[in-house]
Amino acid sequence: MHFPTFSSERSEIRHLPERCAEPLTGSRDHVMIGTISEWLWWDRLWLPGNLTWADLKDEEGLVYARASHLYVTVPYALVFLVVRYVFERLIATPLAASLGVTEKTRYKVEHNAVLEHYFITKSKHPGQADIDGLSKKCSWSSRQVERWFRRRRNQDRPGVLKKFREASWRMVFYLAAFIGGIIALYDKPWFYNLREVWNGYPRQSVLDSQYWYYILEMSFYFSLVLRITFDVKRKDFKEQIIHHWATLTLLAFSWCGNYIRVGTLVMLIHDSSDILLESAKIFNYAKWESTCNGIFVVFAAVFIVTRLIIFPFWIIHCTWVYPPDYYPPFFGYYFFNFMLVILLMLHIFWAYLILRMVKMFLFGSLTKDERSDNEEDEEGDGETSVTEDNDGHVKATNGCGAGGGANHH
């Protein structure tokens, strides 16, 4: 299989600096765009000092990565959204039913204009003084006001079926991506010897397997960005946004700068633990407690090994220490490593959550997902929250942590 129109393409962005040098007859906006393009694709930002874009023109048998190849990720991301919609309804929903995953019956709040206005404009968690004031305005008791806010908050929280479908979709993708990554890398020398990553850099021809691995991963993460406001929101929502954009930026930059070999290794490392995380979530929602607990422990171990040991001490070591032996450091070298360090910081944050959950699990005090905004008991006094399973009981096993502790990456 050959990826489309690589060698015949003549309008690639990489050669924008050459075109921008031609006389421009357009408006000032065109001149400004041309200037920005010149700076954006300046050779010194992307390539070692002894090379220019002209040195990376396609030749017979050699095809180099170009920014224009990534345009296809936009329509592919939309395709992923369609496939996900079909998968969740035709596969994940029947699977949930077969495993006994059902939604908890929720009480619909009585319409109250005063409380709704306060809920939307001021706070979803009013203090006691505010509750007393609202109870006087509504001629309700404080207990009724508290119950109304609990039920109203629960209405905005995603149900267990939605969480199950989301976890199922991600698990299927990560599993397929991991298997595809192994197939693409198992026979490559840089999979076993990291110094081979830089052999011949940046004159490294793009392989078909590398192209599709990148395009599909980037399209998937782009689809997550498009869906992030509709997907399940957890306490690390901001970290998820940072992670998704950092991942897309890292992948796009590594493609344009021809850091493709190390990029595929980074993707493979991340996908390995994500499979276990999403699998544990699935069994958590299905209340398969022993299975969930076992997978979560394995996930925690794999996450620590891949994200906090292999990633910094093999991958970042490979991108930080080895390159100066082959070329002088330049902007791309520093920027790429900076983005890897951002990912490492996110890994440390999620590892902290994982280890805290493992500690509570081992000592029998784990009662909820550390990242999830758990559903509240609508009939209680507001002090008790239930697990993510929505079974109405606080249990260490049902809140085994599979739903949290680490983001998908």
C-alpha cells in the first residue's frame, strides 16, 4: 500500500518560503501572510544548520514527510466521530445490556426559577448561608433546597451507560492502535536500538506504516478534541485539554520535523497502558469487581513502568542526549524535548492520583474515583456520595479506581 500523492505533490507548505519570495501583487494581508509563512517555515526552526528544505525534496525511492500530508486528519477525525456514533449504538449499547449495565433512576427536579437562576449564574454548591436565604425566597425548608441542588447537579452528570460506551470506544481504538504499532515497529532496528532513531536524520524516508500510524492517531485525538465538551468531564478536565493539544502539537511537529521514528515509539508506549485503563473502566461500570481490581493493579504497574521509567529514561534520553552526536542543537531539538517534558509532567500528575488510589485500595479506604464527579445520594442529607457505579452504596470494590487515576495518555 502506498499513501496518496506524496511524490507528485508540488504545492506543499514546506516550500512556501520559496514562493513567498516571488513578487506579490495582492493586498497587505497577502504580504503579511507571506511574511508569517516565511518565518513559520524558516529552515533554522525545523532543520539542523547544514540543511534546508531543498535538501528534502522527494527522489526516486525516498519520500519525506510534509505538513500538507496532515490535512487529511481533519476529514478523518469527522469519520472517527461517525464511526464512534455507530459503534456506541450498535455495539457498545448491546454489550452494556448484556453485562447488566443500566442507568440509575434519577429524580427530575421541580422547576424553580429562583433556584435555577442561582444554579446557573452563581454556584452549583451553595453554602449554608445561601441555602437559608434561598429557602426564605422560595418558602421552602433548607432541607428541600439542599435536595433540589443535589438532584439538579445529578441531572448534569453523565450516566453510567454513557461512560461505558465512551470507555468501550477508546479501548477498541487503543487496542487496535497498539497492535498496529507493534506490526509497524517489530522489524525496525530503532525499536531495539534507540541510536538507530537518528541514523541518517533528517533524510529518513517515510514508510507507509509510519504514515498510517500517524494519521490515524492524530485523527483520533483530533476527534477527542472535537468531542471533549460532550464527553464525560472529570476533575482533571483542564489537564485533559492540555494533554490532547500537547499530543497533537507533538505529533504534528514531529511529523513536520521528521522526528517520525521516535514519534511512533512515543505513541506505542502510551497506547500500551491506555488499553488497560479503559478495560478496567468497562468492568468497573459492569460491577465485575474482581476483574476490575485485577486489571487496575496491572494498569498501575504498566503505567508507572512505561510513563515514568521507559518514557523519561529511554525516550527522552534518546531525544536529548543522542542528537548532538549527529548534528548541532537547533530550535526544533529544544521545542520537541520541551513538549516531551510537558507530557512527562502530566504523567507525574496522573501517577500521583494512581498511587494514591492504589494506597487507598490496599488499605480498604477507596470509596470513589479520584477524578470523577461522583453522583450524590438524592435522598440523603448531602454528606454521602456514591461510587461511580451508581449502585447507591459506597464500596471500595465498585470504586476500584478504574475510571480515574490516569487520563488516556
